[in-house]
Amino acid sequence: LAALAAHEDSVRAEAMRETVDSAKNAMTTELNEADAATMAERVHFDYNKADLQPGDVELLQRKLGILQAHPRLAVQIAGNCDERGSDEYNMALGERRAAAAKRWLTAHGVADARITIISYGKERPLDGGHDEDAWAKNRRDDFVVTRGIR
């Protein structure tokens, strides 16, 4: 159990570090602090779903404005799941979640080549708890700036 807890802590720390690094990368690419923070915000999903929620569409609209204002900016969208379900199922669900956000952005004019997707399934939980609050935090898309505006 101690080894499992240490692994979970390590994975959570890595996911948080990537979020911080993404925000720092976005800021060093000459995005202002507010835009960098918006690009780092996560989209969340209901249990067993890959449908975008109205509040998350509003967030994607803010991200869209930033991407339109900075046509060289590129992002990676990483789909994540909670701990329930098989590894294979969660990898596929994470990919559908990342693809849903990408599809929305490309449907609104962002070039497909500027957005890559990846699925981490249930391997990168932000919250190691085993209840609905933890699971809700873990059902998400992370956005990582991969190329700046210069």
C-alpha cells in the first residue's frame, strides 16, 4: 500500500507540475498572466461521459479568443478519467474527452495542426481520494501550451 500511495503522489505531483509548467510556458511565450491562466484551466466531465458542459463551452470560448489572437500558439489537450473502469476503457474515454475539446475548437476555426491530443486514462489523478469529489476532479482535460506566440 505504501508503494501504491507513493506512486499516486508522484503521478499527482507530475500532473500538477505540468500544469504549472504550462502556465509558465504560456507566460514566457508573451501571453499575459490572465491569458496564461485561462489556457491552463481544465475542462471537466460527468461520469462516463465525453460531452462538453455549458460552463466548459464558455471556457473553451475564452481559450478560442486567445488562440485566435495568437495564431502561432499551439496546445496539447490531455484527456483524463477517474479510477473506475478498466485501463483500456479509460484510455479510450480520455481520448474521446480530449477529442471533444479539440473538435469544438477546430469547428470554431482553430487549425487542426495547432492542437494535439493524448489520453492518460486514469493514470494521472489530481486527487487520490476514492469518492465523488475526487473523481469529479480527475475527470478532465488538461491544456498544455506546446508552442508560443513567437
